[in-house]
Amino acid sequence: MTNTFTLSKIDSVSFIKTGLIAAAVVVMALPAMASAASYAYIDQGGYVRSVTADSAAQAMMTGPNIDENSGVLLMNDASDYALVGTHVPGA
């Protein structure tokens, strides 16, 4: 006696739906898992630079050549990114 395994059309459709739902859940959860953000700061030469970090405190600790009087700015939109590379007079 030979046993053969075949999926019915209903089983295939439910399997695909389940897979799509699982993929949607994973995609929606990705932003919650990604905690790194980009921060702008002034370096010792007076230029705006950026660093990627999990928090503002980490950005201040890891920003290469960060000026001792610099803080950090969370970059949220394109206008923030446009500042990177510009020189700040008097810095």
C-alpha cells in the first residue's frame, strides 16, 4: 500500500494566508526593534557631523572629534540631514 501526500487547494490557500500574516507581523515589528538613530553634532573644527547611536548620551560619547561644548541633535527629516557638512562660524 502506497501513501501519497497531497495538499488540497484549501490547505494551500490557508498556508499562504498564514505566511503572509506572519510576514506582516514581522515587518510591523521591525521599527520597534530598531532603536538606533542619527544625531548631528559640532566637531572640533566647527563642522556639523553625524553619528548613529542608540541614545543621545551614546552619541555624545561616540561622536568622532566632538567638540567639548557640543550637544547632539536628533535628526528627524531631510532638513536636518542637509546641515551635515556645513561650517558653523565661531564654533
